[in-house]
Amino acid sequence: PGTDTITASPPLKSDGHTPDKVPSIDKTQLKPSQLSTEKDTLAEHHFIASSSNPDMYQCRKCRMVPYDLRAPHSLILLPMPSSYDLITKAKLHATKCKQNEFDVTTIMETMKRMMDTCQHIIVETFIHPSFIKFIQCLCDGDATLTNFFTKHVHMDYVSSEQNENRKIHSPIHGTCNLTHKFPSTVDEKAIHNALLSFVLSLTDHDDAAAGDKHKLDNHKKLFQTIVENQYFINYTNLVCQGVNYELPTIQSLMNAAAAAAAAVASDDDDENPTSIRKKKCEKANNNNSNNDDVVVMDVDKSYRTEGHEKEHMHCDKDTSKVDKVTNDDDNKSSPPYHSKPRN
């Protein structure tokens, strides 16, 4: 009673199993007894008809959970090729249904295929700080969702690899209240920067001994390997439930990487010892140019001043410091060099 008014969570399409369009059905070719038997079978296994399509049945117990996070076969379209197929799928789902908790079967399959198709991604990648930051941006900063799609699924994957039956995944308890935490909008700029940092973190070892051109080539290959990987895209869609987000293009990531490299080079130049020496000497010269004494300066050697007290100043190339030494007429190794007074 009342099943026609139940509103279910809309199924998503990230794993490619959910049909984009419900196929048209010619009910005139179905025997009434066959159709009635199929509906009775579905009802027996807690399947109810969707309010938007009477030929679409989904599990009553897990219908409010996002489709990709339900146990397999939570959605059944009538008519099935045979009653055997219908009964098999309905029973299979009933035995694996996690109700309001998340089922990680689809996530585990996506993780495995991602690692199989991308040599740069291993199981430890899912708990790497840069990857966690990327997932955090996809979750719009929600810590609970971030932990689920990183640390929790990592632990479940490791434990499933140690289990003899690797296709059986226990529910991760405490996720029944996470469905409403999926964001409706995300900060695309923050995701872009986090994704860039994540990819570049995978190249740090290779870049250490590579030239600039090789670095750019390495970056481009990595961007293509990861961002264009279908299973990486699928994982992103698993995290972005309900948000129509697309990963940035290769060119935009390359431009951002070049801009970041230029900024780092500029910072390194400002901290270069030669630059620091020149700035200190220029500052000293500017300060002395305002005095009555005349200054003759060589930033690489030394300069002398004339006045009541003669001073010898030099820039120390090793320590990058400007030292002052009082002249001692008794210990001069060479005659001082004096400039002509200004008119």
C-alpha cells in the first residue's frame, strides 16, 4: 500500500550500468500471468515500483542510497529476458543489500581497474596527502565523506585483498547518515589546484634529474595518463554524487603547471646568494651617497671613503655580509686609493 507515492533516489551513471533511457516495452506481447508472477517475485524480495516509471523496480530498503553505493542489482527493469534472470538478480541483491549503509562493491572494482590501467596509482595513493586534499575538494570540505573515500575504502581494499573471497565486501558502518552530506556545488578552482598538486606529486622523483623540457613532457604524459583514465573519471563521479563536474583539460593543467614553475623560479632567484649580495651592496651605496664623504665602490671587491674617519668596506662573497674594518695606517699592505673630491 502506498508504493506508488514513494520517491526514490535517482540512479546515477558513473559506472556505466545504469541505463540512460528506459527502453520502451510492448506489454501486449507479455502474458498477464507472466507479468503478475514477476511483480510478485519482486515484491517478495522487497522491490517496489518507481513512482516515475511503473516498469522500473528498485529495492525498498536501499532506495535512498545513491545508486553507485548500493549492492548490485538494486534496480530491475521489466520485462526481464527470463523469469530465471529476474529471480536470480532479485535474490542476489536481497542477500547483499546493506540497506541504508554504503556498499563498496563498485568502489572496489573502480579502484582495482584504476590501478591496473595506471602504473602511477597504487593502493597507498588513496591515503596520500595530496590525493586526500583532492578528494576533500570534491566533497566540498566535508571531513566524513573525505575519510570514507580515502582511508576507509583503503582499509577495506587491503582487507579484501587478504580475504580468500575478494568479491565479498562488508558494509562500512556509520555511513547511513552520509547520503545527505554530498554537496550540490563544488569549488572548481580549488579542485583544479588540488588535482594539479596531486599529479605533480607523482613526478617529484622523476623531475629531480630531468631538465625543463623533460619535466614538461613528463607532466603532459602524467596528465594524460591520469585525467583521461576512464576509471579515474569514474572514481571522481563516485565522489561527486549529484554534481555535474568534469575534470579540467590537459591544456589547462599544463598552463597551470607552467605558471607554478615560473613562480617557484622567481622565488628561487630572490633567494639566490648573488642577488642578496648585490642588493646589500646597492643598499649600502645608496646610504653612503647621501653623506658628505665621497664613495668609490666595487660590489665585487671593496670601496674606501674619505672623512674624519677612514673606513674600508667590502662585500664578503662567502657569507653575503657587508663588513666594516677601520683603516690602520701602520698595517697597510698597499697605499689607499682616494677619489677626487666632488665639485
